[in-house]
Amino acid sequence: MTYKKGRGAQFNPANRFDEYIGDDGAQQPDRPTKYTIVYPKTILNKVDSPDIGMAWSMNSYQGCEHGCVYCYARNTHNYWGYSAGLEFEQQILVKKNAPQLLEKKLRSPKWEAAAIMLSGNTDCYQPAEQEFGITRSILEVLWKYRHPVGLITKNKLILRDLDILANLAKERLVRVAVSLTTLNEDTRRMLEPRTATAEQRLRTIQELSAAGIPVNVMLAPIIPGLNDHEILAIAEAAAAAGATSMGSTIVRLNGDVSAIFEDWARRTIPDRADRVLNRIRDCHGGELHDSRFGIRMRGEGKIAEVIHQQLTLARARFFTGREKPAYNLKLHQDFKSPQMRLF
């Protein structure tokens, strides 16, 4: 099988909402990334999942150039008329009016402060951000209204906004999560082809921490048979760089992602493909996918149990005594008071 360097997905599975979109698994020629400006009517998404510790999320972009082959967000690209495969990486929608929509929401008398996650879906610091600066503008709005925010990324571009993040951190208004899946560059290039290197991510954790910004390292996803043997090493490296806490998920391959990931595995790691796929199944009741609340992100069974034992050991060894500060929710409400509005 041939392999498209610089891309995670290798084909476009059919869009489940349109039988005429897709290619039945045939490999397609690579195309340059295309940016399309869009103007959504709303920008905040209420998060109802009990598995995710956030109340609201928002996304600067739809689709993601990073090309992480396992990404659950691929399935959302179908709603925009695109495939979850190559088109997820090639067709990027830029939410031009996101900062204005957010400001309107934060100014509403009915809005009550609750941490907003950037991004709950695609990376807010993917390469498009360098050109459009949507995330930077969103942070400026959040700082203007003294509103709490969490960010998750695997791109060193976040360091561009160190000035705003440091201001937010002084008021306990920000937490950053840096996703670190592997320390092995060969694995990273295949699994997450257009992301920052592990070395760059560790340096990002170090610089953010040095500026007083609390950083959570996300071992996500843990893929049994591929990167689970790195848990202790990743945790040690992240803690040494200054991370205050560690999160994790076990991979689950819902929707089109299962076909995309299996195709990727058979192209890139053919000697281990069955072993990796079967170990994922062992964590999810015999399936590659899992939608069960409370189980889907943790997994179950003997392999998942061993993974969680390693995670427990890693936290005890490297993160004991470290705490992430609680968000300051009061500052925004005070900022919106009638007296403050006079200024």
C-alpha cells in the first residue's frame, strides 16, 4: 500500500449524510489545504457529556490540518458536507465572526461565568491560526471581560499568545492542556503528521509553566500496542517541564474514524496492525468504537486495567503535591456589575 506523507487519513470515506460524497475507499490525490470563511450564527456549544469536565466549548475552526488519524472530531465534518477523511484535513472552515459572537454572549445579562474550552473539537492553534488569528482575537475578548477559559493544543503556536495567557493566569482565568501522545518521532510523524514535535511540545509546557500558566499534559489518546509503553516516560518528561497535572483517554474509534484508522494501520504498521486493533477492541467490549458514558474514554477489561495502573503510578511518582488552581468565576460577574459598566 502507498502512503501519503504529511496526511493522517489516506482516503475519503463516504459522507453518511450524502451518498454521492466519498470514494468507496480508493486513494485520492493529495490536494492543497483550502480555507473557507464562514459566519456561524452561534459559537458556544453546551457540553452535556458526564465524561468531560467542561460546561461550554467553542471552536475557531472546523476541520484540522494536524491530520491526527485517530481524531474523534473527524465525524463532525460530515455535518458541513465533507468527508471525515482527507477532506477533514484539506477543507478548513474559518469562523471569522467567532470573537464578535463570543463578545455578544459575554455581554448578555443572562450569561453566568463558566469556563469555556478552546477547543472542544479541533485544535485552535492549527496552522490556519497563523494566518487568521481567530484564537488570538477570542483571547482578547475573554481578557477584556475577565472570563475564564481552558485551551487544549498540540501546537507550539500557543506561545505567540503568552502575553494574554500570562495576564489571564494572574487572575486564575486560564488553564492550558498540551496533548502529548508519544516521545517517538517516527510514531508522531505517522500518527499526527502536521503537529509540533514532542520536543517542541515539552518546550511549550516549560515556557508556559515558567510564565505562571498552569499546564495539564494530556496523554490522549493512549493506543494499546502502540504508545501505552510510553506512559511513565511521557509523564516524567512532562512533569520535568513543569506540568501541574496529567489527564488521559484510551482511544476509541467511533463512526468513520474506525475505517480511517484501520486503513492507516495497515499502511503504516502492517506487521502490528492486527495486534493494535485487537487490543483496542479488548478495551471496548470487542469493538473499535464505544459510546457508553463512563466507559468510552476509560475503556474496560484487563488491558485497560493495566493502563490505568500505569497512570496511577505515574501520577503518584511525578505529580504528587502539584495542583491546578480553581477557576476564578467571580471576576467576570463583578466586571459586569452596573458600577463597573460605568467605566
